[in-house]
Amino acid sequence: HQNKSQTQQLPFLLSKVPLSLHSSRQQVVASNAFGAFPIWARLFLREFVLIYNSKESDIISIMNNINEQTKSELFEKAENMLKFSYSPYSHFCVGAALLCTDGTIYTGCNIENAAYGPSNCAERTAIFKAVSEGKKDFVAIAIVGGKEGIIEDFCPPCGVCRQVLSEFCKKDFLILLKDKKNQVKEFTLEQLLPESFSL
Ligand code: THU
């Protein structure tokens, strides 16, 4: 019925907003496009979308100016990292792809160690690679994983990785997960790590 079609159009209509204010760059994001908007405008848009029963992740995607094509690219790159996973102890392979606000993508895999403790998760590998090359502004991360590199269920980031993400990322940073049926789950960092610790 009519409401439904309005709802479906809404993400499309809203997607025009940040782009019109943005620079002529076609590429993903030069900055969080909604950073240019005052907080009341962002809250208004968010409420508007929620009232119209649209998915909150839609507006968050729009606010982060990330489209479906970019998400697919992130998943593809994350999946591609499974083959580099060094996980002889757990045999659980994880791959991650981190999108920076300048449009570059840093990838990572988990790297285990005989002493277990020094093992590093895929997400942190990606973040540390990026930060060590001067990148500190991030839009989203895609994560996939599974036993022997076969994706089964969603692979949400561990608590340590959530805390590391919170060191660099804003509350609306997107965490993208995918299972073997190609179902996608999207969370904001705020959703996965509410009331986070910072100094
Ligand atoms: N692992 C990740 O790489 N990311 C996560 O968020 C969860 C766990 C890795 C660590 C370890 O090498 C293996 O998965 C099993 O825990």
C-alpha cells in the first residue's frame, strides 16, 4: 500500500541529501558526509526514518555515504583474506576489510601463536595496518569467518576488537557481517559496544 512504497523510496530520497552537499568526487567517502549537518538535522532525519518504519541501518548507511556496491566490495575483500588466515590452533579463519573515509580499504586476517595469547584477530590486523599507515578515520568494516575457512554463521567481532574499534571509530561506524546464505547483518559500533570506555 501507499505507506509501504513511501518507506521504500525514503532511503533513495535521503541518499540525494548528502551527495548534493558533497564534493564532486564520485568515490565512496571523502568524509562522513553528514558531518556537515548539525546534530539536530541528523537526529531529525533519523527519527523521520524510524517513524516511517524504515530500517535504521538504511539511514546509517546513508549518513556514512556507503552504498551496496561498496559493501559487496568489502565482503569480497574480507572473504579473500580467509586464505591468508594463520590459524593452525583453532582452524577458525577470519577475514576483515576496513573502509577508510578517504575510500581506501585495509584488509586483515587472524594470526595465531603457539602461546595463544599473542594471537591477533582479523579486525585488529586490519585496523593496525591502517593506523600504522596514518589512517585514523573509518566508515565500516566487513567481517567473515568460519572453521577451515568455510563460512557458516555470522562472525561478530570479539570484545577486544570492539574496544579497539571504539578507540578510532565514531558511534555510527558500521560493522557488516555475512553468513553462508549471504544474509547480511549490520550493526553500528554503538549497538555492539554501548557505554564504551574511553579516556
Ligand atoms: N577471531 C578473529 O579473528 N576475530 C574475532 O572477532 C573473533 C575471533 C579469531 C581469533 C582466533 O584466531 C580464532 O578466531 C578463534 O578464536
